Amino acid sequence: MTSVEENPFAALLQEGTDTDGVSHKLVEEVLLFTLNKASPFAGLCLADVVVDTSEAVLGEDLVAHALFERLMLTETGQYAAGNASSEALEPRAMCYLRGAFARCERIQAERKTDCSKVLALILNNASTCMRQPDLFAPQSFAAQWLEMFEQADEHDTSTQEFLVRVACKVVEEDEPIEVLGALKAIFYPLLTELQKLIAKENLISVKKNIFWILGFFVRDKRAAVLGELLIDFTTPNPKAKGGDYMDTLLGSLLCISILPKTQKAKYEFFQELSLNQTDSALWGLLSHHQQSTFLLVKQLLVLSPETKKKTLQWIANCLDANVSRGHLWSSMNLNLDQTVHSTASDAFMTNLTAVLTRLCAPLCLPSLKVLLVDPTYCAVPDKDRQAKSVSLLKAHDETCLLPSEEGEERLTAEKYNFVTEIFYMTHKCFELANRPCIERLSRLMRELQNTQTAYGEVLNSDPNNELTKNLFRMMLDQMQQVLCIRNTLSEPTNDTAMLKFFEASAIWLTEVAMLPREIFEQCVDKRDFSPQLFRNLELLSDTPPFVAPYMQSVPESIIDNISAYLNFCRRLTGDQFIDIYFSAHDAFFKMILLFMGSSGLVKNPHLRAKLAEALEFLLPTQILGSNRQTFVTNVFDNHSDRLKVVRSLLNVFVSIEMTGQSVQFEQKFNYRRPMYAIMEFLWTKPEHVQCFRDLAIEAEQNMEAIEPPIFLRFINLLINDAIFLLDESLSNLEQIKQLQQAQDNGEWNALSHNERQQQVTNLQHLGMLARFDNILGRDTINILKLLTTEIRSIFCHNSMVDRIAAMLNYFLLHLVGPRKERFKVKDKKEFDFDPAQTVLEISHIYINLSTDDSFCLAVSQDGRSYSEQLFGYAENILIRIGGGQLIGDMSEFAVKVAQMGAQYKEEQELLADAPEEYLDPIISSLMTDPVVLPSSKVTVDRSTIARHLLSDQTDPFNREPLTMDKVKSNEALKLEIEQWIEGKREAARSKS
């Protein structure tokens, strides 16, 4: 045996002959080397490097030194003994240690041998490698770990265990900051390589083991430091722009989609013109990729409090950096260089929404943890964010359902839970990701339609023209973009998750809005305002009796998101997803009813009008402009709150025009279009028709209330709209006819190219306006026709009857009178102009109201449009279009009107010399019910001032505020006028 003088390791040998040592045989089996030259063992023989010994038990320190010396060998082949395996010859330190670790675990499991000392030595040395990699230069531990991760599969648990145990050992042996630094030095280069790999891939080529490799960092809570390292690596600097998040590791994964990775990149999929508008294989790949990304993020959130905090902060900072995506201009100016990288791409953002929506699964039915979401989250000022666990930046600046006073401090909770955080983040992400995509899709579809029309026109005239080819290329390009966006947004797995999330959001909105006062007071004491329970209370009125102050903190975007989602679903063929979940119909229906009709819950009339659009989605009928085939729902027949729908609808119809809540004129009509569709549908349901009747009766009983009744304001606006739309339409049609004639007569030939182009543009623009006005005008007249079939007396009330009669006469005169030729344009269908149908509808309204004498009289007394020939013109048109029974009814009506007109004329001649003080100062007719206006002290007829106040609640003589309850009857004057009229009649009778 070697003496101590000859070999310093001999001393270790002498010390280690006790029973506490390590079995030489175990060293050979696990570490694959021997210290005995005489041993038949096939592996490495380190007797010349360390010490030559035949001892059966080796001292721990000796084994430790021997192992260290083994790791320092670069040319292992020089020490090979027998037929050494590749594992024994492995020169790379970390790969060798991982193999030793696996063998040690296997022996311990199979033979129940105590391998703990060898295991400890392996981990000690692995820790040394991690903390002092320079000792082992030029080895790259990053490359070694990456190779180990790539070779591992789901059946190989030892690589994961080795990684965890090594990380734990490093944590054990150093300060936390030093530990993180050491691990980052090893793993950052590995992650950089992975990121480069991901950046080259697309949805089809992306390697499935990418997520497996990243999973090593987040699978085990014992080594949470690895998750922290991963989230730190993927976090850009605090001042990063939105687009910079795409250049991170997580961002690279989020960019992989059906859509291009960046806003300037080319679209890769749907390049061929195909009848198939969806691709289930692409959907499968997208769903799998989003699910894998979600699992990675979920693991980061559950790994440790530190990784959870940093991951939430990553999402919050990313949303804040991309907030400009939510601005109106962002969906318009995609090609401007300065905006291209300032925000993340549609691919990145929609994938982030998909990940967050999946994280919200526990919030949805059946667990419904959404009821733990606190509605005061957006009230927390920036200075309190950290203390109250609010990650989302600038939540305090969100526009909320109800306004708060400047400087007013809103209610906040003690602290906010994870459920609340993820709820608000998901809504914010949908607002910044999916909503701009939906708007972009709408714009692209309009452009595609225009291109298809233009292509169709030039194809017939000159198929080989360069313009024809360009239009075809443009059409293919636009079609590809439309299909890529639509397929991304409608991927079934994600769409189902989103539907369930919005259903949960609708339930939450309803519950927080209807929280009873006593429960709210308990919430104030607890400093927790989440609804907790699903109470499902019945809707008692438009606005609940108690509205909690925290409604000033609920963002408008939650309702906006639900509306945008439902309106997008209308464009999906067949509604294959929402059909499945009937529970969602009930939740959406109730939420829409509650918020749509109530300015006490939603101040913004635009938002309430959008809810009316969302309600149109729930109609179980075909919707104009929709791709859906069938849609089955029973909410209008079975929902417990269904009878509130008519009042709620009329409330929002009126509110978009009320003083202080006015909206842009064209926008108002866009909002009303879906409302007309809903009313038309409701008119097929007897119980809903009864609701209209009840509101009409209520209006007649409260004609002089301070606040004009909702039904009275509604029909007043219908009449206003109908007159405006017909006037606009006829004016535009007249101009179109003049332009068409000038074109046909060759007058355009003398114009310059630019002037001719301008005339073409004018013609197209006027055509578009005329079409818009004709469609809405027809809808408005149709609603009036439906209403007058069941409700008559309010239309014939003295404050309304003159207006409806004058309107109908005015329409009829223009459509059937001597000057109707002025509007005779080429191809009326192009402008949706159908005068014959409108005449038919108007005739129905006349007949519906003809039983009331005051209406017949009002028709005869309209000096602007009525003449004895008017109904003769109409009869000619009705005969031509097959008016049937209506022709006879109109003849009888015409006779009755003429008779009443003659009687009235006699009466008027009799009363022609009425004193000035008996005449209404506004319309100069004889007053029958004089009233005194309180501030100006002027006397007017009650019907005149009632009509004025429907549109303008001020005194017409001095603009002071005025309501009907303030006017005072002038009984003395009324009696005086009645006596004067009776005297005139008596004198006439005596004379005759």
C-alpha cells in the first residue's frame, strides 16, 4: 500500500477504515470508477490519480476527493479499465453527475441500500459546478442542462428530481441574491437558446418539447427559485413599450398563432381561395398551443408567492404598455411605422386573452367563484396599490358605470384576492386584444365587400384588364386577412371558455347591482364588497331600490366587452357554441334587462344602446347581416323577468335623445336599428304586446306628469324620426336622379377626369345615405303600423293627434302626389327605396286610427299636405299593387274625412271673428282649454304646450324650465270662450 509521504490521499484512506465509510462496490456501481487496480470492474480506474486501495469500505472524505478529481478529468479515456461504458467515460461534469444521481436512486429503490452518503456527495459537487463554473472551464453547463432536458421525457422523473435537488442544494449553501445570480448565470444562456428556437417557429412547426423543457423550471415547488428565474428572464425593463413584450421568452410563445407574429408580417394561412371558411386542423393546433402556454403561466402562479407576484406584475405591466391598442385610432393606423412596435400584435394579445380566460375557469359555472370578485377594485388609488395587492396599473382611471365627484374618495376593500385580480385583468386584456380585432374584422369585411362588388363589375367588361387582376389579388389578400382573424377569434375551445367567462361576468354584474342595502352595510363593516352568494333576485323595477355606491367603481368596459362578444357571435356561422349553453342565455338576458333600461345604473347612453344590440343577438330569428342559420332560445317566453323587456327597451330608446345624453345623429339611428328588430319580434308575443298596451294606458293617465310618460316620449320620437328620415331620403333621391340624368345626357363627358371622379363619389355617397335612410324609415313606419293595430287612443290624444295626421298626410303626398316623379331613380332596389310598400304601411296606419273622430278631423285640418284628391292618388297606387280590402277601407275613410272637414269648416267660419285673446299665441287657433304658463304668464292652449314640452321642457316665451304640472288652468277664460262659442252657435241656429 502507498505510504502517506508518497500520496497525500493515503492519509484519508487510513482515517476512513471505520464502518462509517462508503462501500467501494457502491462507488463502482454509482460513480463508475474504482480505486483498486486489481479490481475486475469495467469503468475508470483512478488508483493512479487518487490512491490505490483494495479496502471494501472507503472514507467519505476520500470518496469526495476522488469524485472531485473525476470531475476535473478532461481525457477520461486514459483511465479506462476493461470495457468501460460511455456513461463511465462521460467527460461533461453535469451530465456525468446526473447519470450518477439516476443510478444512485435506482439502486436505493431496487435494493433498499443506503446510498445517502454518495447522493450527498453527488449533490455537493453539482452545487459546486453551479456556483463555481469557472473551475470546470471551458465546459458549458447551460448546454449540458439543455441536452439533458431535451433527452428527458414524461417517463423520466430523475432529470427533474436531479434539477430540483441541485437547485435546493445551491439555495442551502448561499445567500438568496447570490443563489439567484449563480443560477441565472447557468440558465439564462439556456433560455436564450430556447427563445431563439421559438422565434423561428410558427403554429405548425413549433416543437412540442419546448413546453416540456420550460416545465422543468415550474413543476416543483421545492425549487421555486427556478420559476422566479424564468419569470425574471422573460420580464423586459420597466419602461418597455408594448411591442417589447413580444421579444421576451413568454412573448415569443404568445406570438405563435393563426395571425402573423407582428402587425407588419405576412399572413401565412388561408392563402388559397376556398369555400371552407374554417380549418379544424389549425384550430386544433392553436388550442393545443394556447393550452400549453396557459399551463406554463398557471404553474408560475401556483409555484410560490414570489413567482405569483412577479407573473401578475408581468401581465399588468404588459397590459399597461399596450393600453393604446384600446384607442379608436389604433385599429385604423396599423401601417404607421411609429405605431408598429409601440404595441404588441393581434397574435400576441389574443393569445394572452386565451391564457387569462382559461385561468378564469374557476370563476365560471358551476363553482362560480366570480362571486368573490370585489367591485371596488378600480377605486384603489396608485399610492395604495401595493398595500392592497392591486397589480393592474391605472385601474383607478377606468371610466365607470356611474360618475363620481371630482376628488371624491370611493369605497375600497381591505385587500384584493387573486380571483378579483384575474377577473379585471382578463376584461382589460379582452378590451385591448379582442375588441380591436373585432373592429378590424368588421372594417375588413366591409372593404372585402366593396372589392368584390368592384371586381364583379370590371370582370364582366374586361376580364384581362390590369385593374381586374389587381382587384382579384386585393380580394384574395382581404379574404385571407378576414379568415385568419375570424378563425383566431372563433377557435371553439377558447370561444367556449370565453362564453363561460362572460356568462359569469353577467351574473356578477347583476348580483352587485342588486345587492340589498342590509347586505351592503355588512360589507362596509367587513371591508369586503364581493357578493359572495348567488341570490338571483327578481327585477322589481328599472333601477333597483338601492344602488350601492361601489357602482361608481365598476368599469364600463365589462359591459362593453360582453356586448362586443355577443355582437361578434352574430357573425359566426350557425352559432355552434352559444347554442350549447342555455344557462348563458338567462344570465345575459337578465343582465341586459337590468342595465339597458336604467340610467340609475349606467350613465352612458351609448353603452345602454350597445346592450340593445346585444339583446338582438338573443332573438330566436334570423338577424339582418348575420351569418347564423338557426338560434334556439326561450328567454322571451320563459324567463322570469321577461315582462320587463318592453319598458327597458323604450327607456334606452328615449334616453339616447334626452337632453344631456344626446348622441351623434347618425349614431342614434344605428343604435335604433336593432331596437326596431326586437320590437317587431316582441309584437309576435301576446304578453309583450300587452306590456306595450299597459305602458300606453299608463301614459294616458299621466299626460301632465312632471316627467312625460315613457310611452308618450317614445311615440313622439318615432314620429320625429319618421319625418326626418323620409325628408332626408327624398332629398337624396332627388339629387341622385339629377346626377343620373346628367350622366345619361352626357353632361359628365365635358368634365375633367377629377371632376368626373368627384361626381361618381358624390353619387355613391348619396346612394349610401339614401339607402340608410330608407331602411330605417321603413322600420320606423313599420313600428308605428304595429303599435296602431292595438293602441289608438294615445295617438288620438289632443297633444299628439295633429302631429301623426300631418306626418301621414305629408308622407302620402310625397309618395303618391303629382310630384312623385322627382324621386324616380334608376334601380330603386339599389337604394332600398320601395314607395309602394311604404304607401301600404301608411294606409294601414290611417285605417287603424280611422275609428277615432279626432284623428279624422286632424287629417282634414292639415293645411300643409291634405287635399280632397290626396286619397284618390293613394287609391290608384293601391289598385296597382293589389291593395285588396285596404282599397275599400281607404275609400270609406276618405269620405269620413271629407265630411268631418266640411263640418269643421262651417264651424270655423262661424268662429272666424274670435277675439285675439281667445287665440293660442303659438298656432293662432281658438283655445279650448287655456292654461297660464307660470313664469312668462302667457296663456296658451293646453294641447299646444303639452306638445311643445315633449321635445323641450322650457317655457317657449322666456326659456325658463317648465313641466306640465306647473301650468295653471285659466278657468275664467275657458268659461268665457265656451260662452262665446255657444252664443255664436245659438245665433246661427236662430238665423237658419
